[in-house]
Amino acid sequence: MKFAVPVYRGLLCAHFGHCESFAVIEADEATGEIRGRNDLAAPPHQPGLLPKWLAGEGVDTVIAGGMGQRALGLFSSYGIRVITGAPAAPPEELVRRFLAGNLETGENACDH
């Protein structure tokens, strides 16, 4: 699996489109082992750009704090699963929790 986590100051950024970078993390779903991490600078904000860009990086799952409905639909059209409501935590920790089945999520932090 390949995850993307929006990052601000080392932790998950609550507002997806306003992060500093994306931690792209490769992990083995069967073992829960993280195989590697690549931090990518966030591209300039442009509506509809991020789903296509992250799909091009091979991402199949996004862990986010919040994301608008339009963006959720765009990610889905690229076959990318989005988990919203994740807490501010280091990206690797979030991926490990997800793979272990114990990532606790709250409400989608975005209302547009």
C-alpha cells in the first residue's frame, strides 16, 4: 500500500489543501511494516490538482484530518481511498495505527 499524509510541522495537517508537504509512505498491508517514506513538497494550490498528482505518485490511500466533498469525489474517481477525521500525529504512527486496525477517527474537519 502507498499512503499520503498531509504534513505541517511534522504532524498531520488538519486542513488537507494547506499543508507544507505530503509524507508518501509505502507499507506492507499484511505485516504492517513500513517500507519507506518520501516527503514531497506540496504543489501550489490549484483546485483538482492533488488527486491526479498523488495518483501519479502511486498513492492508493490518503489519511487526512479534513477534506471537502468535491475533493473526496475526485480522489474516489482516481481510485484513492480517503480516511478523514484522523488526529494530528506523526505520519508513520497514523499509518501503523491504520494497518493495525486501531486508527481512531473523528469528524471530517472540513465543511466545504
